[in-house]
Amino acid sequence: MTPKLQYLFNESHDLASFEKSVIELEGDFIFDQDEMLGLGEAYLARFPDRKKNRNSEEVRLGYRIARVCITESMLSGLSDTDKHFLRRGFRDLVSLPETVKHLAEIKDRKDCIELFNHLKYRIELIQATVNTLPKGLVRERFTGAISTSFNYLYLFRLLLNQNGADI
């Protein structure tokens, strides 16, 4: 059976359509080693890595594809409102402060802490899975993507604290 994310990637003509398809899953996908490897294989089939004349845009696209899946997996189980704002904040660093400010206005301190803890728990589960991937290009793309996601989560926490969450 073809992993769900691999199938969606193969059916998508660009990043935007892939991202839309993954978002439509509402987090209803198993983000395990098989899914990551299947997605990585589909990505590398479409954008083969080259030792010479490496296409940096295709490499960045690989990180972005992985980050879409990481973000959606992190958001699984959250309200539609939280998902909407966090997607925007995690997609675009410039909008993260505004996202956090809005969330801090509509949530009390306890809810902000629970939200952060949910995201932290989810990203740690994803990291554990990434660590099981065999060494190679697929693992490298997911490692780069999750590093960026950890950076966003760090900034999210920092901004929550600036807005009174005290995490």
C-alpha cells in the first residue's frame, strides 16, 4: 500500500496543492517512518539529487514539503482556530508575533501553556521518528525541516512569554 503522503505528493502538481491536500487531512495521517520514507522517495523521484549542478531551489522545496507535514502533524488534535493561526505563524516568521499576540488575547495563561505543551510533545514524537530514518537524503531533508520547526517553536514560546504566558 502506498503511504498516504506519498500518494498526495504524486497527485499534486506543486507545493501549494500538496500543502492544501495535507491540510485537508486535518491531521488524520500516521506520520511514521514508512510515511516519511515514502514521501522522501516520491520527492527524490521528481527532484533527483545531483552531485554536480545541484538545484538549491529543489533542496529548499524538499525542506518545505517535510515542514508542511511536520506542521500538520504538530497541529493534530487542536481546534480549527488554533490550527488556522498556528499554520500562518509557522509558515511565515514575520506573522508569528501577530499570531502569538492574537492567541494570547483569546486564551488564558493555562490554555497557552497547554497549547505550547501539546506542540512540544508532538514535535518530540516527530523528532524521535526522524531519528530512526536511515542516513541519507530523506533523513537530511526531514532533519533540516524539523530543525526549522524547533526554531519556530522556540520563538513561539519566547513570544508567548512576552505576552504573559510565563512558560
